[in-house]
Amino acid sequence: MASYSLHFKKSVARDFRSIPNKDVARILERIESTAGSPRQVGSEKLSGQNRYRIRQGDYRIMYEIKGDELIVVIVKVGHRKNIYRTQLTE
């Protein structure tokens, strides 16, 4: 099976500014793992949307899968208490 390519929305860079450096490396490793298998164990489809989420500690990574183009688009990264609040306004 072919590996998916990763794309990031511009707003994700802003999301990383609020995350401590010690957690950023683990989050990026988790994001890289989605390129090999975007629907991996632990990923959940968000209800009412074409987005998925995976957990990395207290943080959540929201992404979309464009299967026909083999692309995973990272939409949002944030702490679990805040990420679902801002998602409704996008």
C-alpha cells in the first residue's frame, strides 16, 4: 500500500506555538505515523464531519483524508480541553 503524503494547514503552525517544546516532538512523531496508516488503531471519525482525530497524551490531532489523492491534511492540533470548541467555527 502506498504511503500518504502529509500536508498542514497554515493555522497549524500557530497551534504549535501554544504547545510546550517537550510535547511537540511526540506530536510530530504521531503525525508522521498517520502517513503510513491514516485510519490506524486509535483514530476516530468525528461525527458529522469528514475529519478524524488521534490522541497524543493530552493533545488531539485533527485531520482529513483525501483518499483518491493519497493525502492527509492536518487541520488542527491542540489540548483536549480546547480543540473541540474552536472546531465548530471553522
